[in-house]
Amino acid sequence: MALVLFDSNIIIDHTLGYTEARSEIAAYDHAAISANTWMEACCKLDVRQRYTLEIELYMLGIDVIHTDDAIMHRATELRGATRKKLPDCIIRATADVGRRVVITRDPVDFGGVSNARVHMPYRIVNGVVVDVQAPVS
């Protein structure tokens, strides 16, 4: 299976109980999230919910990748070249440095669906999951 990095929206969907997010997350052996994603996903959770998410991430084998110098430099390159939001640049930089595919519902934030290093597993329209795609192999 591919090395993947989950974007915040997939982790948030997981916390909201979307089965498609849970299935996508469970499909990978070498998955990770950026520290930025952890913060974005946890900022609206209470202490108990945060603890539950941390246990779930651990049980699923999802690593949290912290920002290092290589990620900082790549994120500044992306921000300067694209003018995307800095959190998205940090997430993409984390994926780029680790040679991971970004799993997201917002592919435009990471180079679009034509980018081979971006995978959109599903969309949510009016609370309904549509266009479910197979995991990246």
C-alpha cells in the first residue's frame, strides 16, 4: 500500500462517524497525519474526545509527523509559489518531504485531482457521502 498523509477533513469526518472516512483510514498500513492536522482536528474536541481520538490514531497505527526544518522550508516554498493557506502548505509539505500521497476531500488545496500525489476518497454534499473511490494502492 502507498504511504499516505491524511488531511484534516478526513480525520474530522472520522470523529463525526462517517463510515467512509473510517474505511479509508483503515485501508492503509503506513498512514500519518501532520501535527497541523492533529491540531485542526482536535481544536473543537473536548478533552475526552481528544483522548479518544489519540487512542484511535494509535490503534490504527497513524503516526503524527512533527514539523522539522525540511518541512518548514518546503512549506515556505509552497506558500510563496501558490499563496495557499499556510496550514495547507504545511500539510502538503509534510506529504512532499515524506513522499506521501495526501488523502483529502479538498484536492484543490494540494494541487488538484490531476496531481498523482493527491487522492480524494469521497465527497460530502449536503451531509451525504458521494463519489466514493477505492483507496490508493
